[in-house]
Amino acid sequence: MTEQKPLNKRTARDRYTHLPPVVRLEGISKSFGRVRANHDITLDIRPGMIKALLGENGAGKSTLMSILSGRFPQDSGTIYIDGAPVRFTSPADALTAGIGMVYQHFMLVESMTVAENVMLGQRGGFLLSPRRMEETVARLAEKYGLEISPSAPVSGLSMGEKQRVEILKLLYRDSRVLIFDEPTAVLTPSETEQLFEALWRMADQGKSIVFISHKLQEVLSVADEIAILRRGEIVDEFHESDVPNQKVLANRMVGRDVVLSVDAPPVAVCEKVLEIEGLGGDGLDDIRLALCRGEIVAVAGVAGNGQKELVEVVCGLRRPAAGRVEILGRPWNAFYPHPPRRGRSLAYIPEDRQGLATCKYLDLVDNFLLTTRHAFSRRGLLDRAQAEDVTRRIVQEYNVQPGHVDAPARALSGGNLQKLVIGREFFREPAIIVAENPTQGLDISATEEVWNRLLEARSGAGILLITSELNEALQLADRIAVMYRGRFVDVFPRTDEKKVEAIGLMMAGVQPE
Amino acid sequence: MYAELVIPVLAATIQAGTPILFATLGEMFTERAGVLNLGVEGMMILGAFFGFLFTHWTGNPWIGVLMAGTAAGMLGLLHGLVCQVFLGSQVVSGLALTILGVGLADYLGTPYVGVITEGFTPFAVPVLSSIPLAGDIFFRHDALVYLSYVMPLLFWFFICRTRAGMALRSAGENPAASAAVGLNPVRLRWMAIFAGGFLVGVGGAYLSLAYTHLWTNNMTAGRGWIAVALVIFAFWRPGRAVLGAYLFGGVMVFQLRLQAMGATLPSSLLLMLPYALTVVVLLVSSLRGGGGNAPAALGVNIEPDE
Amino acid sequence: MMGYRVVKRQEPLNWGSFFIFLVALVLSLSLSGAMLAVQGKPFLKGLYLLWDGGFGQLYALEDTLLKTIPIFLCALGVAVCFRMQIWNIGAEGQFALGAVGATWAVLTFPAAPAWVLIPLMLVCGAVAGGLWALVPALLRLRLGMNEIITTLMFNYIGILLLQYMVYGPWKDPASFGFPMTPMFPVAAVFAPVVGRIHWGIVLCAVVAVALWFFLYRTRLGFELLAGGENPRAARYARMPYNFLVVFVLVLCGALAGWAGVLETSTTLGRLQSNVMAGYGFTAIVVAWLARLRIPTIAVFSFLLAGLRVGVENLQLELQVPAAFGGIIEGLILLTVLAGQFFVWFTLQPRSKGED
């Protein structure tokens, strides 16, 4: 494994290593319903230091920082600024106290210029002079080495530049603590370099930087301190003198729990249900995959690395820009827009079960009919009574609670809704199943039920499982493909222990040797 | 001789376009803050009536104009109440407002149909009206027309060169970002609704106090709706609104002249021109990607946070 | 606001709709009553006359039923459009075109017998109204043109077209210059079924049943209901969304057209300008109140028709201007919109210590 010695280009760090913390989070806990997002977290943020918060999806990093930046309050615990306890009721409060957050989804007015966005909401005279605003912003940008054109409309900026505008907003308001939520998720490698340079410069001028990430390489390059979160708790903290190597970090970050053990014989003869060759465009990079009937291939990776685009292509919602996609032996153009309805069909179980897979105000029968309607129509007429019977049967079979089929889908919990969706899609006896994060937001028992269903369906179909939960991939898959920045870093059988060990690294984009 | 024919037509065009210009700028102001108010027709005609009424009572047309704007603005506030407080659909609320406003004006105005009142009389601007050609076209009108010359500039200045204008724009483009920097987009929208409505009311008042000096039913004849379309045509910028308003003014004048000249084309067909033109105008806007220039949060209510 | 916080409900209120309408009605009538007082008319007597005129006697009930017919037809069409979130406010213009279409049929085949003429009128009315709605539909699909303004402009153009025909080519030479067509022959008039109620009511019933059957027994109807509810899910489930957009608009055009046919044939017996009575706008109010529940549409159509007849009574007895009806309708819609807030949201008192 190639280990690069990270280049930390900070010049003035020593000035800050012994100063007391600006912000102290003590005993912070936060739950959403039954989900414990943060549990008894204690953390210090020191001036002039860059601290990385590392952890998988759902580990609780964003929640913690949302609390710190004033978006919502903690359930228990205290925040201290300069030693004094504070309570934030809104992000504006936090901003006044000097804490600002640069979100993943920028809060910019697209049609306004950079300068206007930076100065928006600031007190001042009645009149505005664009020229003077731009000069002020130019000076500020120069001070921190941020390359940006103040007169440019935000709509025309690249992601990296938009991020710089968000940073400038905070700097203009004299923020002392700047929190970045997955800042490099939307940046190109060179923009990432530029961001790091800016972060170092800001830290050298005494700002505190908190950097949420799951990308090991970058964290090691830029951070002075690292805190690792897992399942809502801090499991490790490293300071600048004792940061370990990537492998250790990866293992600590991912952890592993075994819930089910699966006995699955590998496929003897491959009957290809899905074949992808050289798929590119829309952020995808030379994807190659063959899916056989009787196997589960898990596409593992952090969300936002091209999975959505891949799913849309396979499910016919997006035309493949380049390359070859064959579904059940037929090219994409021939399979869509009139795919076979039952038997040799493709079933798509989307991640967004409430907004996409179902209509929340319609009842269970209508939701069942959503994708199975052709099976119950003859010559244009719909036999709803028959559909109702079938729905009742499926509801019972899949243990969907509550069991009355005329309840609106809204009344169902996430797990039960998912079971309904699965029951519906399996009814169509599909030859391919595309399941996107099927157990997201579900509790343990619902998760197990869903996993069991998927395993059952395996015998008759090929399943493409898109997941950002490493554990899920490891439980269900016959083969695992790790996706990063639109391409498959590797595709390997689950039995390959060595590669499985390196999954964490692969998800962070590190090529295995 | 040529000038003798053209100049009066152009001057009449200015007059015909003025109420539309006021109404368009008013609705544009409201929409820039993100609120779609389809009740322009109702607000305009209510403004026309109240302008007439108060002028009739006080003898002072400026009071009439003030009350016209206020009445229309208050009707707009009703729309604001339904949409901002009760989160009702902006589209349907605007339609209801039109039904209500038109009915209200018609109802209250019944005793006054055909009654004549004081109003604005044209006067020549001292130096400017002596300019050959231009002087006769632009500077021999009444006070409201001169006011309408200044309005687009004021509009532009406020929206683009003041802090308050920038805040207003942010409420219409991205209320979340606006709130994130400490502004209050809901309050900004309230102010835009009233101010925009006020202008629309002034446009209506022009019809009963300057264009004519009386009150009848259906004074606005769909001008309010034309204004709504013109906001789209103008890409939400005041400059093109001027162009559009005078374009429609011209068409209306053209149609009147044709009728007066005893043209064989029946009046009904000629009357279709402004509405057909509106569709054409929208067509052109759509072909040029018109909708993309709208304030990003137009028509979207600001829901309370969890 | 004040000591309360607005919280979105877990589930929208189900029984809210009729209750909200009642509250809205009371509120609107009170405010309108205030309007009466402004003009010096007696408030309570006015409200009584409103009721009596619409529902008080058999004759009034007949009048109300007669007005229910066009409102019902238009409201069905508009409600179908609204279900797909197509804001079609062109029912007025489509109504006008329907009237024009039927008149064309009558004037072209004046000697035809009833069993030919009536169906022909219906066909021509539906085609004319449907085409009138088709244009905005295509403009929306192909060019993304907002249907609100286009259908509205088509209202004005359609009504002017009607006026043109009536003032011009179709003017009755024997009418002393008044703009109206010649009287329709008896064969072109829908005969009464019960009392003064004509066959149009049977047509309404047939259309209602057919629409119900279409929505709940056919696949396309299901796609309309489900797809309109959630266009994203419609795309996921591969529904024919574009086709449905055109379909609902043309259907509304045809139904509004039929309303126009019936009104021309029965109420007036000829085509003249005042066939336009604003039923298209009242239909919007009904459609918003009732959504796409057919019996509810019937009920609200009946109520609002009664309101109109009542206002006519007010006109007669107290010389209240006809525009009063518009005030009531506008207020009803606004109050219902405001009331629907409570279907989705509830107010929770803020707890102490929370900011």
C-alpha cells in the first residue's frame, strides 16, 4: 500500500499549540426519536488548529456540528465559548458568537454577484455601491488567499468558487470557528488543493477550522487533530503528534458488527441479466459490470460518488451517455421505454421510498398498483377488486403493519413501507432487482426482514444492491464493487478476505495494490 | 402632414400604456420578492374605483391616487394573509382575489356608474415640451404620466442600488439563504406585497382619473392580466416593462383608431389583439427560455421551520 | 405567532373539508353581509332573501338545479385538471367555444330532426371546446408556457369570438339590430324532463358516472389519479404523464363546451353575449373546494348555484348589484384557502423557556 507522507504546509502552527480552546463541547447528546445521533460527546476546539471529524455515514458528525452551528439545540450537555456557557437558538446566534458553518448545500443567491452574496444581510448604509462592495470583498479574499472574482454572478461559478464565497461570508462576519461539512465532496482535485491552502492560511491567522470528512487521505493531508466518531460517540482522538497511518484509521472508522451470517453458494453458470461495458458520462467513468441471475452484487461506497446516476441508467430514467448497457440481453434502447411488465422485468426499489416509490396520500392498494397496474388491467380496464385481494395477501405475507389496505401509505412506518414496496416489486417476479439503500432509516428488526427477503429473491433474480452501509454489503453480497468518483475502484468476491480488509480505504479512493 | 398623423397616435400610445406600466411594475416588485399575486386585475379595478371615489368626495385627485394605492395594497395584504400566514396556494389565492376585487369594485361602484369627476388634466412641461417631435409626444400629458416616466428608474435604483432592495431580492431568490444571514424574508414579502399593490392601484386610478374622468364597470378590461404576462415578458426587469407596456398601449390605440376610421374589421376581432398579443409575447419569452429568469423562489411559500 | 408555534401535522386532517367549508361560508356571508350594510341594505333580510331565493321554494330549487348543470360540468373538468396540478382557468373560454360550436351546427342544419341535431350539437360543442383547450395544452408541453396566462387569454379571445359571430355573420336579420342569432328551432332545444329541468341533468348524471368509471375502473384513470398526486412517482412508475396533461385539458374543454351547448340551447334558445355568466370561474371555486370527489362536486355545484340564484333574488328585491355574487364567491375561496391551513398544520403552545 503506497503511503504518502502528507505534506502539511502550515507555517505558524506552533504559535497555537498551547492555547486554551475557543469552544468546548461537553457531554453533548442528541436523539431523533429512537435514533441516538450523538451520545455524551466531549470535544475541544482550539484556535489556529484544524480538527477533522472522521466517521462513516450516520456516525453523527453532521448532527454534532449542526448543534454547534446553532441549527438545532442539543438534548443535553453544554457548549462553552471562551469558558462561558452559551445557548444558541438559531444559526444567527452562533454566527454572532463567531461560529459559522459552510454547508454541503450552499446557501447562495445564484442570481447575485459574489460581493452581493458576501454582504447580504449586513448592516450598513441605505445605498449600495457595487464597486465599493467588490473592492471590500477583493481585499478580504486576498488576505486569505482565496481566488475569486467579486463581480462574478454566483450562478456561473464552479463548486470550488461557490465554496469560497461561503467562506468569505463567514470571514466577513469575523467568524472565529469555521466548520466545513464534507467540503471536498463537490471539488475537483485541484480545487481541493486550493481549499487546503486556504484552510492553512486561515488557521495560521488564528481561525479554528473543523472539517467533517470520511476521506482518509485528505484528512491526513490537512488536519492537525483528528477525532473519530462511530455510532454517535467519539471512539478515538489523535493530536498532531500522534496521528497513525491510514490503515489504522480506516479500521477504527469502519469497525464491524456481524448481525447475520449467510450461507450462499456461489453461482455456477452465469445467466447474465445485466451487462454494462464502458459506461461513461454524467460523472460515471468506464463502468464495467456483469450481473448474473442468482447473485447479489453490492455497489458499496459513500453516497454521491455516482451511484445515483448508475441506478438511473440501469432503471431507464437516464439515457446512457456512452458505453453499452444490456438488460436481459437487450440493449438499453430496446429494453426501454417499454420494458416487460412481469416475469422478465426490472424492479427498482428506490432509496426515497416516501417521495418516489410511493404516493403517501394514496392507500396501500393504489400504491401496490403503482408499478403492477398492468398485471391487473385487461383492455384498459383495471380490476381493482383483484388488486385489493392480492394486496391483502402481500401485506399479510410480508408482515406489513398496520394491515388494513385502505390506510394511506403515510400511516406506515419506514420499515413497513419498505416491506410493501418490496412485496410489490417481488410480485412482478423480476429478473433483476435494483435496491438502493433498502434499509436506510430502518431499525434492526426491519433491517433483518428486508435482508432476508432480498436473500430469498436471490434464487430467481440478479440483485444490484447499492449501499453506503459497509455492513450491509458484507452481509448480503456475493460480490462487492466499490464505487468512488464515478468508477469502480475494484470488483471482487466477498470471500476475498484481503480485499475486504481494504474496503474502507477503497471507499476513500485509495487504490489497493 | 405625416407628423400630424403620427404624433397624436404616439402620444395616445403613451397614455394607453401608462396604466399598464404602473400595474406591471407593481406586480414585478411583488414578484421580485417571491410572491406571485394573480389578483392584479382585481387590485387594479379596485384602485380605479377608490381613486375615483375619493377624488369625487374630496375634489383632489392626488388624494384619490393615494387612496387607490392604499385600497389595492390592502387587498394585496389579504393575499399575503392567506399565503404567508395560512400558507395557501399563491395561484388560487390570486384568482380568488381577482374574483373578489372585481366583484367589490363593481358592487361598490354601481351608484357611480357614469358619474364624472375632477381628475388629472394634461399640462405641458416648461422647457421639454418645446422640443420638436419629442416634446409633443412625451411632454404634453398629465402628472401621472410624468410620474410613470420616473417609476422604472426608481424601481431599478431601489432594487439594484440599495441594501433594502438587495434584501428584497434575496427573499425572492432564496428565502433560506436570506434567513441564514439574519434577514426576515417573510417581512420583506409583506412589504413587497403592499408596495407592489399600491403601484397597481395607482395604475387603476389612472384609468378613472386621467385616461377618463369617470367610473364605469369593467374599466380595466383585462389590463391587469396583461400586466401579469408583461412581467414575464420583461424578464422581471423594469426596462423591458416599459417596452411591453407601450407596445400594448400602441395596440389598443391602433384598434381604437381603426374602429373610428370605420374599418370593416369588426370591433370584436380588433379587441382580441391585446390578448392574442399577450400569448405571442409569452411564446417569444418561452422560446428565449423566459421562465428561467424568474426569481428562483417565486410562488413558493415560506414554510415555518421545524 | 404570539405564544404559539406552527407545527406540521403527522397526518392531514380528513374530516376537515366540510367543516372548513362551513366555517368559510359563515365567515364569507358575514363579511358580505357587512357589504350589504355599507350600501344601506338590511343585513339579515338580505341573508334571508339569499337563502329563500336559492332554496326557499320549488321554483327557486328548479332555478338552482338549472344553474347547477353548467357549473357541475365545468367543475368536473376543472377538478380533473387541478388533480394533475394543471391550473386551467380557461373554462369560460371553452364554454364560449362550445356554445359557438353548437350554434354552428344548428345554423348549418336548421331543418334537421332532433335526434340528429342534438347529438350533432354535442359533438360540435365538445370538439370546439376541446380544441380550444388543446392549444394551451400543447403550448405547455412543447414550450413550457404557463397555462394560467394562456388559458386566461384564451378566455378573452374565446368570448370575443362569440361576440364577433353574434354581432356579425350570425346576427338575426329580424332582431332589430340586437346582437343575437335567430331563435333555435325546437329540435335544437333540450326538452324538459321534470318540471323545467331539461335533459341536461341526465347528461350530467351520465357524465358523472362515466367519469367515475373512468377514474376508478380504468388503468388510465388510475394513472391520472396516482400520477397527478405525485409527478415524481409517476415518472418512476413510467406513467404517460405528457399524454395525461393533454387529456385532462381537452376533457375539460369538452365538458365546459357541453355546458355552453346546454346553456345556449335551453336558457336562451339562441346564441347571444349574455350566455356568458361566469360559470367557468364559479367552477374553479367548486373544484378547489371539492377536489376530485364527484359527489362533493355535485353538492358544492348545487350550493354555489343556489347562491347565484339567491343573489338574483337580492337583485330583484333589494336592488343589490349582481356583482355581490362575485364578492361572496371570492370570499368563500379565500376563507377556504385560509382554513385549509388547519388540515396540514396545527398550533402548539410554546413551552416556557423555549425561545
